[in-house]
Amino acid sequence: MMIPESLLQSTRELSGLLRARGRQITTVESCTGGLVGACLTALPGSSDIYPGGFISYSNELKQRVVGVSTSTLESYGAVSAQTGIEMALGGLQHAQADFAIAITGIAGPDGGSQEKPVGTVWICVANREGYQDCRRFIFPGDRDQVRAQSADTSMRMAIQALGGGVASLPHEAEHWQG
């Protein structure tokens, strides 16, 4: 998959803010399969702002690697705000980073349902000071487009969390307050 220029621009902006503030971010990715981490590490000097990330595609890895609880997965499913925030908080703990991005969703072309159609993605951003922002989006397009939009939106949400101004976000379908 070619990385769209808009995604690279968001990556540069997020990296610059993290560097200027002396902060680090980690990623916990499911449907994006490491795309955000790949974008962050595409820039020189990324080790200053990105200690690493986690790809937890299966429910088993969500539990074993980043500590998502069995009861959360059983009660809410893998594609939920509750799972997303547990992914983000687990990433913060395990990577010892200042901020975390977590993405869980259905990129397609299969796997959707009437309740959670293809393109449904929960993006959660959290930090060590208790900030938590979880939003559900329904992105249009094919698998690559859903993944790219998810990655780009996650970085724009992180830019907002870092106080980098109001980054334009797609209209979310739901904004979860924990």
C-alpha cells in the first residue's frame, strides 16, 4: 500500500509536536496492522518520539499482549470503545510512553454486520495524565482506504490531544466518554 501524502503530512505534524514537547507515543493497532507505526518510523529520528508499538489483530493478542480483559471482549466485542481504551491504556503501560493511539475496527471487505458495518473503526487516544478520547467512525472505501483514513484520523486526534490546534477530523458516528 502506498502511503497517501495527507497521511505523511499528519505524520510529520504529529512527530514535530511530540519532538517539540519532549513526548513519546506508542501505538496499539488492530485493523491498521501497524500502519501508524510504519508511518512514524518512516521519518528520520523517530526513535526519539516512538519507542515502539503493538499489533494485536486477534482477540488473544489483545488480551495477552496489551491486557484487554476477557469480559470486555465478551460484553462489548473487539470493535468497541471499551476494547479500544483498554488497548490504549495497555499500550501506555507496556511501552512506558506519554501518549497512546489505539485503533480497532473492520477494514473489510468482509467481517461487517448490520450493527457494525465494514468501515466501522474505534480510535482512542490516551495519555498518562488521564486524558481519554474515543471516537467511532464509519469510513467509506475499500480496505486500503479504510486503513489509511483510520491511521490519518488517529494521528489528527493525537495532534489535538497534544494541543496542536484543532485538526480537522471526519464527523464521528459516536464520541465515547468513559
